[in-house]
Amino acid sequence: MPFLIGLVLFTIGPMIASLYYSFTDFNIMTAPKWVGMHNYQSVFADPRFYKSLENTAYLTFIGVPLGLAFALGVALILNLKEAPARGLARALSYIPAIIPSAVVAYLWRWMFNGKYGLINVVLTKLGIPAPNWLLDPAWTRPAVILISLWTVGGTTVIYLAALRDVPRELMEAAALDGCGVLRRFRYVTLPAIAPVTVFQLIAGLLGGLQNFTIPYLLGSGGFNMSTGGPDETWLTYAVYLYQNAFSYFKMGYASALAWILFIIALILTAVILRLSKGVDEDAAH
């Protein structure tokens, strides 16, 4: 009963209210006024909506696969028996994942500073041209992806657990058949951890679609405002939704944006599950 009460009050109830508000003109201060499909029509005629979709798609469809590959690579290294200080290395790899996102944003905002940031200092000493990460539109979105790679500790831990469940007898049989390290990884390890990869991919995509804190704080222009960064390259979908709801007080418009995002997430999840159909059966075989 406590769970059901919480579910109704804090999840189902707000979702129903949001669906209703998406068909209204509502600014919090006055009673909502029914406007029908006007908010949805306005969304699809809004150039900033498409800009936020573009930025979110870039960060999601490039950042999530890179993050999964990076996390798997780190997990494979930490899973090696000959890896030195494995326990300490595993703990250190997870620490960035538990640091509050606001702290992460301001830490990397300093490290990416074009004049005195640690990243550019190192690049300059190595003789590599140092980009202006925070002001050059060509580098602002890659900067967010690099920050996300630093916080893949949770994904790494899940992959570590999956790697420990890879059947040892299959690895030994493949080795006896003359399979090298790469072939064992391709034909034994990857199929065995495929269900975990599908789960991580769906979770990563859902998280990427809601990418908010890092872009918002990197482009912060003052209290309760985000500039969206140079050429609005940090204007993610979640940042734009937040702006409409809590900066412009266009709560009905923001609710319409939220439901469009919900539908996009449902479609992407259904596509991934459809494409990955049979993964569990293949892994079992």
C-alpha cells in the first residue's frame, strides 16, 4: 500500500496532470486555459525544438555507444587476474560516478577553460593545438561527451559482474580449439554479455535523452537561466524543456515537450528490443 500510494501521488498523478496541461495555456500563476493541440503545433513549428533535438541526438547516439565501449574496455582490464591492485583500481574507477553532477560540471568547466584549464595546459606541453572547449561550437558537444566518459563507473561495475558470469568452460574450450584472445572475446564473451549490453544501451539512451545537468551548468548564464552555450550547442531537449517550464513559465508548452520526449523514448526502446530480439536465446545457446 505505501508503494501504491507513492506511485499514484508522485508518478501516475503527475503524468496525468502533465498530459492535461499539455493541452492548455498554463503559466502557474493563472488557471489553465484549454487550447487543444495548439502547444503541439507550436512545438513542431519551433526551430529551437529542432535544435534541442539535434543536440540531444548528437550527445546520445555518439556519447552512449562510446561510453559503453569505454566502460567495457575498462571492465576487461580490471577483470584481468594480472592487473595490479585490482581492488583499488575498481574503487577508483567507480568514484567519479558517485560525485554529484553539479560538482562534476564545475570541475570540468575549470579543466576545459581555454586559458588556464588543465586539459589545455597538458595539450600545449605536448605540442598539440589546444581547442577552446567552452567557446568554440565545434568543441562544446565533444566536451560534454568527454565528461560523460569520465563517469562510466556504474556501467563498468555492471560489466564487471557480467564478465565474471561468462562460463569458464566455454572460454577453456575455445582456447583448446585454438581461438586467440580476440576470437574468444568475439565469439564467447560478447554473446554471453549481450543481454547486459542491451540493458545498458536502453538505460544509456533513456539517460541521454534526459541529459540536463552538465549542459545546463556549462551554459549557465545566471540564476535559473542557461544560455545554451555557443550557437546553442548545449541546448539539449531537457534544458529546453526546463527553460520553458521554469524560466518562461510556459508550463503547458513544457508539458507538451515532455510528452513528445516520452513518446520518442518509447519508440527507441521498442526499436532496440525489437532489434535485440533473440539475444537472450542466442546467449543461452
